[in-house]
Amino acid sequence: MHKEVYKYTEEEHRKLGDAVVWTCILAAVHQDGIIQPEEKAVAIKQTHIRTYSTEEYIQPIYEHLENHFTKDFDAFSATLPRIKAEQEPFIAEKMKDCLTVLEDIGPLFAHKFSDDLRGLYNRVFQAHSSVFQLFIMPVVTAHLEKFGLK
């Protein structure tokens, strides 16, 4: 059996972990601009589950995030604009910064990681993928275009 392994740098761990946190926050605020306690609890549970249930080469991101997900979720949430209409563009900019590391990792990983984020978004908050696609997928797609994979 072939085990797919990728050795992440500290910056890749941090930025990809941040992308996970921002994805969860986006899913929580997209309808009403408010993060409900239940949404946060499900986000914590789902990211924990992914430390052992997602693709092997993505698991290290969740493992790295495991000890500080809640702290990061709270800290990142505290930086959100109060005006709902400004929240999603703010998150999209944060995601754009986080996903710059995809250029170094490669196109296959970028595709798999975006699928994982979409699944997390939908799984945690049972939201329609159209919101994810509107705000995050253009950022991921821009990185995929660099590899000619759009």
C-alpha cells in the first residue's frame, strides 16, 4: 500500500490551517453574520474528526491545527467587520493570503485541498456550496489557473 506523504513547512502548516479556520468562519456567518455556539461546536468536532478521516496527505494540516483550532477560531472571529456585508469579502481576502502557499505545493494538492475545504464547509454547516463557490472558489481557481488546471 502506497502512503502519500508531504512534508509541510511551518508556514504551509500555518497558512493551510488558517484557511481551514476561515472556511469554518465563513460558513458560520454567511447567512446572518453571526457565529452561533452550535456552529462553532460543530466546526471544532469536524476539524478534530478530519485529523484521522481525511486524505492522508491532508491529515497533517488538521493534526497541526488540533491544539489551537478553538483559539484561532475565536481570535480570527474577533477581527471580523461588524457589518455583515463586509464579512465575506474580508474572509475572501484572508483566504487569498492563506492559499498563496498552494503555488509551492502544486496543482494536484490545490485541487484536493479545495475539495476538502468544500466538504468541510458543507459538512459542518450543511450550507449550499454556491456560497463557498462565490467567495472562496475564485481564489482557489486563480491558483489552479497558474498550473493550467482550471
